[in-house]
Amino acid sequence: MVTRFQRSRKIQTHVIDDGFRVESTSAELGRAVGVTGSTGAPGRTFLSINLAVAIHALGKRVALVDADPHLGAVAVQLDLAEDRSLVYLAHEAKLRQVDDTMVSRHIQSASGLGVLTGRALAGLGDVVPGSLLADVVGLLRRRYDVVVVDVGALDCRDSQQAALLCQLLVWVAVPTKIGTDLLDRTLSGPLASEARTRPSLMVLNRLRGPSLREVDTTVRRRYGMAVAGAVADHPQSCLQAEDSARPAAQAGPLASPLRRLGLEVASALRASEAAPEPGLIAVRPKSPTALAGGGRR
């Protein structure tokens, strides 16, 4: 496992262009990471964006897909156009078969990522069928090393299908009484049973009080998965990131801990790839100290 971030690497600043295309240089497929959790706003989109940026900082080609079937927020947080998105791609796919060229027309560039935004209005699941999302993610895995998918809350069939497209799931949870209750309901529900066959780990958002080591022990015992990292409550930094449309993993007090989280997830991806059978994986950060930071959905 890589134990520290290479500080000499420069992270690309936020840019938007008229098209973003990455040519495949390998016959091997990239890996898909799904970010999911309970209902509410535990910070799935915040973690999806910053996780993608952190993995990109490791030298990986990364795509970010907003597949939240209820309400996509990636376009808003990155200040991207909404007329080139998964929804518009779905309308175009009704006329002809989806291919690499079609997907490229709807991808935008932000902070070095290839971004396929979702829908800023509720109802994505009614527009984008699971088969189309599977085709899109499959095409992106041919061109990128890692595809980060904002699955949304695991509370409907559409989000479950999106989760099952991924080789690793990152569960975002808020360690409060309400947050724990919502996560319990999600993980004990019928939709989670199949999704939990995927290698999984947990990220705690807005952690207050207990150390990461204490929470990690509880989470392992309660849910059977390890905590890859924790993000302390830091709303001011998150507001600044949203206002500037610049991911918190690029600069500021959250950058270093979010990059460390990217290292943990990258390590988990390698572990899941080497695992002989699907299932939950145990990932323990090198340091038990909670990662500083914070996030809103």
C-alpha cells in the first residue's frame, strides 16, 4: 500500500472545454468505483467528485459519472453545462446505438476528469435505462483507468443496478444517531443484499468526537467492512469549494486528507482485483487519526 502522497505532482486546475476524449492505450478494462449510501445527504456527491480528483492526482485517467436516479448534483458542484449529460445521451441513444463517439460528445472536462453529468431535476431513472448505463460505463472503462460512479442512495432498483456495475463500492455514512439508523435500514434492506457481494469499504463524513480507530472497530463489527477514512465536519471549506467550483481535494485544508483517501481507495481497487472471490474486503488506513475535512452532498 502506498503510504504517502507524492507532493511534487501538480494537480490540474478546474477547466471546461467543448469535448473531452481519452484514447485507450491498453487492452485491459479500467475499474469502476461506485459511491453510495443511505437516503438523505451523507455526502455522496462531494466524496464522488473529490475521490475522482484524488485518484487522478495519482496519475490515473479518471472518469466521473453522475448516475444518481433521483437528483444529480455533479453539474452544479462543478459548474458544468447540463445540456451535455447522461440524460441527453439517453435521448440520443433512442435514435441509434450508443458508441464511443456518442459518449465523447457528452463528456465534459473538469479538473482533469472526464465528467458525464446527470440530471438536475428528479427522474433520471425514468430516462436512463440500466442497460444504457451499463453500455456507457463499459465504454468508459475501455478509455479510463478508473470510472467513479455517483450511484446515489441505494433505495431503488436503478441505483442497485448502477452499484452492480462497479467492482468496488464506497459507502458514505454520517456517524450520528439518524445517520446510523438510515444506514442500518439501507444495509438490511433487500436492495443491499446483492450489492454487498461487491468488495466494499466505508467512508465516514462529518465525524465528530470518536477517533477513527474506535469507529473502525464498531463498523467492522456492525457492518462487516472497514473504514477507509473519515472526514471531519468542516462546512466552511466545503462552501468555498462549491462557490469556486474547485474540488476540495485540489487545494485548501481538505486537500491532503482527501488525497490520502484516494490512496486508500486505489489500494482497495488493487486488492479487489486480486481477490479470488467477490465479497467484503478489509482495508485499514495506516494512521488511526481521523482525516480532517468535511462535506455536504
